[in-house]
Amino acid sequence: MAKQIILYNLRDDVTDEDYAKWCNTYKGPLLLGLDSVKQFTLVNMLGGIKGNGSKGMAPEETPSPYKYIGIVDCTDLEAMQKDSQTKAFKEEFFPQWFSKWVGDFYVLVGMEVFDGKK
């Protein structure tokens, strides 16, 4: 399955509470309404662990460089690209997200290699 993983921080003038409300009332329903989106998960990062096995650096607790991680499960990448060109996404959602809510961000696109469930 294709995935988009969006790593980002909010603007300094945005609260977590206001953003969560916007996501629950607008962003989440909009993304789930796109034909190419099977699932959308938003994670508020509380911390992390960093290490480097190739340099022998043991894991240590560290703040996450990104406060939010959005995970979009897509039917396929071409369909997601098509949906990102719709008026609802390109002209309504993205300009709001970009100018009102988000600070720095990084978008990753890939294909799932393993999906384990218990």
C-alpha cells in the first residue's frame, strides 16, 4: 500500500488544542473524503530516542524534531496525486494548512514493505 508520511511542526501562534479541533472538524473528514485515502492517522509526538548503530552511539532520549506526524494510507500514489489536484485539496485545504497552521514540514512518499497486525 502507498503511504504519505508528513512530518511537521505547528506555527508558533497555533495551539495544540486549536489544531486538534480543526483536524477533527475539517482536515480529517476532508482527507478521508478523498477517493485515494483509505486511512488517515495523526500523531502528536511526545518524545523520542536517538542513536547510531554504525557509529556505536547508544540510544538516548531526545525531543522529536517534529511535533506531528500524519500518516496517509493511499490506494495508490497516482490516485493520491490526482486527488491533490482537486479544488477541495489544492485550493481550499492546502492553502489553509500551509498559511494558518503549519510551520516547517517534510513530506515522505513510499510503498509499504511490511504490515503486521496482532
